Amino acid sequence: MTDFETETALRTRLQELEIEHRDLDDVIENMIQNLYVDQLLMRRLKKRKLQIKDQIIRLRSELIPDIDA
């Protein structure tokens, strides 16, 4: 796989994760508005959202070009 293909794959994955993160945020917000909330499901969704955020941060750092000192 070339550097260009690798970067393209990373950017595509990053976009997918950002969309999933926003979607989870919306789901969590909607659940909060509900009077009866499944607390276990809420915790799982929040944990998944944090995992995705960590992956997004890692991918963004991989996309930063190395700078020669």
C-alpha cells in the first residue's frame, strides 16, 4: 500500500469515526431527554463514544506529517 493509499484509508476511517461519534452524541442527548433512561445502555454508549474519541485522536496524530528536527 502506498503512502497516498494509507493516508486516504486513514482519512476515510477518521470521517467514519467522526460521524459515529456525532451519532452517538445525538442518541445520548435524546436519551437524556427521556424520563425513563436505561442507565446500563447509557453507560455503554458513553463508553463507546469515549473509545471512538480516542481512536479519532490517534488517527489525527497519525495524519500529522513528521517534521525533521
